[in-house]
Amino acid sequence: MKTVLITGASRGIGEQIARAFSTNGYNVIINYNKSEERAKKLGEELNAPIFKADVSKFDQAKALVDFAVEKFGKIDVLVNNAGIALPQKVLQEVTEEEFDNIVAVNLKSTFNCSKLVIDLMISNGGGSIINISSIWGQVGASCEAVYSMTKAGVIGFTKSMAQELALSNIRVNAVAPGFIKTDMNAHLSNEDIDDFLQCVPLNRIGSTEEVAQAVLFLASDQASYITGHVLNVNGGMN
Ligand code: NAP
């Protein structure tokens, strides 16, 4: 049985990724940071262990990976999903503290968890790492410059790690969602959403399930010749 470690799996896209992998027969490790009740509920639903860790902190990410190995002996798939956005604002209003925080959560966590699983995957004969980027990391967004910067960074990291780890039989890919209805964008009004949909050829917002299925595919043997790829799940935006 394969094991998947999903960061930020207490809510939103990560929660649905956990469900998709569980349904497909994986051992699932659910990481959360603040949403303990949500994580507990999901853990009970999926009969999966949960572990609190702020994955932007190396020592906590290490404790998470150690926990996964203790539970299941190996990690076959890592999904670097944990992420935050800042309130939308012009760059002059972004504080240094906000910058440091979003870079830590969106980028350093991906570095931390990837670094920590690589030797485990190598000794296990291979594995798959999937990083969650965003459409904004590809095309940029006004008033979301730092978020976009982190998500573009995820793509650069994905492509580099894919090259570095190919001979170790570790595939590294990214999923770049468009607008997916979660807590992250719950503050947007229906009017904001309608405006946004003007740029979405499929003319609707996406579901967490649609992102989860893309992640599941990239982790599967059906994607065995795919590495360094960014899979868009965005309704046709470009
Ligand atoms: P969400 O509903 O706000 O959920 C964020 C998740 O990340 C929560 O489970 C949260 O856990 C976790 N998290 C945040 N900081 C963490 C930390 N330091 N350590 C561990 N976990 C942490 O957001 P979402 O929409 O599902 O977003 C998931 C990913 O998709 C993010 O990387 C986001 O950038 C990306 N994305 C989202 C969209 C979209 O439209 N929603 C579009 C493109 C990309 P706790 O609540 O337990 O702290």
C-alpha cells in the first residue's frame, strides 16, 4: 500500500486531495496547523492519522515526516499543498512581516518537506512530489504580487527538482489551479466572482475535487513518464 503525505490537508484543496488518495487505496497522513477540529473530523472520516505542524518551520516539518515514517514506514508521495494568500493590496502596502510569512508558508514549506523526503524516497526506490502552484504564478495578478511571486517560485523549484531527481526515479510535478472555491477566496463577492469568470473560458469556478483528481493522476503510474510538468486546472485560462 502506498503512503501519501499531504501538507495543509485540514481544509479546502488539501482536504479533498486527502479524500481522493484515501478512496484510491493510499495510506494518508493529514497535516494541519491551526484547524485541529477540521483535521480530526477528516482523520476520523478517512481513518487516517493527523499531525499538527507548521510546515514553514523546518523542525516541525521534520517532526511531521518522522511521524509519517513511524506510522507507515515510508513516503511514496508528497503533496506540498499548504499555502496562504495575503489580503489583496498594492505592493507598497505589503509589510515586511507579511512578505516573510507568505514566503515561509508558500515556499520554505515546500523546500522543507521536499528536502526531508528525498533520501527516504531514494532508499525506497523512487517516489513522486506534487507541488501546488497557481495560475497567478504563471500570469501574475495585480495586488497579488507577492503571492504570485511565491507561486512562480514553486514552478521554478518543481522544474529544477524534476531534473535533479529524475535519475533517482522521483518525479516532481506541479498543479496550477485557477479559481477554486475555498476559504482562501471566501471574502470575494458574487460580483467579484462574476468579473473573474469573464477570463475563464469554461465560465465557472473549479471544485476542490477537480484539483484533487489532477494531483492523483500525477502521482499515479499512469503519469510515469511525466516529470517537470505544470498541470493547469483552471477552466482554460492562460
Ligand atoms: P485554504 O482553504 O485556505 O486552506 C489552506 C490549508 O493550508 C489549510 O489546511 C491550512 O491548515 C494549511 N496551512 C496554512 N498554513 C500552514 C502552515 N504553516 N503549516 C501547515 N499547514 C498550513 O486554501 P486552499 O484554497 O485549499 O489552498 C490550498 C493550496 O492551493 C494553496 O497552496 C493555495 O495557494 C493553492 N491555490 C488555491 C487556489 C484557490 O482558488 N483556492 C488557487 C490556486 C492555488 P490550517 O487551517 O490547519 O492552519
